[in-house]
Amino acid sequence: MLSRRLLLAGATLLPLAPGHASATPADVAAAIQALTKGAPLHPGRVKLDIPLLVENGNAVAMTVAVADPLPPAERVLSLHVFAQANPLPNVIHAFFGPRSAAPRLSTRIRLATSQTVIAVAACADGTFWTDNIELLVTLAACIDEI
């Protein structure tokens, strides 16, 4: 009897559950601003490799790398990836120590819909490098149907 009451109480609250929320470009800009602390973003050095046309947003292959070896004073400290239309736009943060190999990461991410994906590399000299790709997702992910 008690479990039936809990089920009915949950069913009455179900319509009040929030809908699909996604970040806005302003949210991503604010997250990048918090990362860079006002330092300018420079295009180049970092390379984002992700398909321009994605059939299924549930598992999108992605590689972020800095190809050129940098002097120790300019080495890459971290790589960050942001997706402008995902519910949580901070997709990846990877940190590299002084003995790390080449700053490169390959993984799969989920994408909610067609959007711009932005990669940012933070270097030891305080510079920030960026690359971005605008892509088309035909089958969205990050959306839970009720």
C-alpha cells in the first residue's frame, strides 16, 4: 500500500520535472572566461579533430592535440573541450604534468544536438590557444525522454 502511494506521489510530480536544458553560447563564453581569467584566445597550436557530420550524438569520436613540440617554458598544462548546446558544456578537462608525453587525448563524447565544439589549450607561459568546429548532429544525445 505504501509503495503504491509513493508511486502515485511521484507520478503527480512528473509533469513538474524540468525539460531539456542546454547551455548557451554565453554560458560557454563565461566558462572559457573563467578558465583564461581574461587572457586572449589565440587560434592555432591546438587541433580539434571531430567529424563535421555526426550520425549519432551518443558516441562521437574526438581527438584534441598540440602537434608541435613546445619548449618547457611554453608546454601545455591542460586541454579543455566545451560543447555549446550540451546540458553541461564543460565536456573534458585534461591536465598534463612536466613529464607527460605529447599533449593529446582521444575519446568519445556525447553531443546533445548540432553545435559548435571548442577546444582550448592552456600553456605554461600563460597563453591560451583554441580551435573550434561547427558540426551537424542528425540523432541527438544527452536528452532523456520520460
